[in-house]
Amino acid sequence: MKSPHKFLALIVLLTAAISACGPENDILRNQVSATGARVKVLHAIPDGPAIDLFVNDAKLNGAAVTYGTAFPGNEYSVLTPGSAVVRVSTVASGTVAAQSIVSATAPVEADKYYTVAAAGTAAAPTTVVFTDDVSLPDPSKAYYRVINLISGGPAIDFGLVTGPLITNVATGKASDFVAVVPSATLGSAYTFQVRPVGVATPLLILPSISPGVGRKYTILLRGIIGRTGAQAPTASLFITR
């Protein structure tokens, strides 16, 4: 049985993300007008410490970024186009110097959107880079994609009790965005499930989600298979558009 504490934590994470849906949180509108590449960084190392982020040796964040969160939240940092060396390090404290955890070089282009994730485990960290499609083919719909960063986990299907909407997302991969009818149009919320491919029993059942018209969402699956507590498999939701 799912622990009520885990379920409550999942509700808080997803509700907080979904509540940021007003005009002041319009991701595209809030981007500065200067030409640049847009980058969001996710901390998805379940047993890793809080981190600092550096791009080409310049610190990107202010406060330390904790596991399961993104910098800068639902927005994007604007970087100079070209070859961006993204480095993740521990946070310096007192006489303890920061230690590099993992780094990656990502070619980023002007006016394109990217998600860079620090993933894996503390013993074997890695980085993965995803291109974020912020286009809106049908403004009357809402859109979801899944990033599967569950360490040691299977490929997954994502959908409803009636069947999958997204299929066979391997660990370290992201799905394409799929369209759903917004809750305001449908008249009800969605209860999504995450299931290992070919398995009827859900790995995760997400709390009810009410997607907004013209929104694009990313469901981040994270954690370590077989772990409990804060390192158990769970999900976070981020607004991509």
C-alpha cells in the first residue's frame, strides 16, 4: 500500500506546480526579449546532496537546488548560444570546498528551449539533455510529456486506468508531448497512472490533476527502484509552457 506520507508529499508537489497557472506564470511571456538559449536544470539524483549549478564556470543559481526541484522553477535561464558546459557541484560550506559531481557539454541554440537533468545516483551520476518543444499545435488542448529518470527502473507507460496515453518510455528518455482535453472543457480532473510496460499494477498513481487550456506540462519520474522514503520512486510536475 502506498504510504500516506508519500502520497501527501506527491499531492503537495503536483498541486504547487499546477497552481502556478496565471498570466504572471506564462513561461514564454516572461522570457526576456534578448536572443538566447533557454535552459532549465533538474536535480534528479535521489541520494545526492543539494547542488550548485555552473554554466561555463559562471554560477547560475542563488539558493542551493535540492533534489526533485528545478532551477529556475517553471521558468528558463537565458544563456549565450553555443557550447554550454553545465557543471553540477556540491555546495561549499565553511571550510569545506565545493566538489564537482558531474558535468556535460550541451550545444544550445538561440530561441530554443532545453531541460538539463542531473540524474543517476550519487555513486554514478550522469546528465541528460532534452529539447523542449514549446509550440502549441492546438491552443484549445493541454499537453503532457514524461521524462523517466527512475534509477534502475523499467520502461514505463503513462496514462489512465482505461489505457496508456504515452507508451514505452525508457529510463533516461523523454516522450513526445501528447494532447489531452483540458479539465475546464472535460468537466473533471485526471488521475494518471505510471505502469511498467506490460504490467497491470501501477508503479505510481498520481493525485488528481486539472490541466489548463493551452498549457504544456512535464511529468518527471524520479527515485530509485527498491528504495523507500525520500528516495522512493515518485513524480514531480513542471510547467513547460
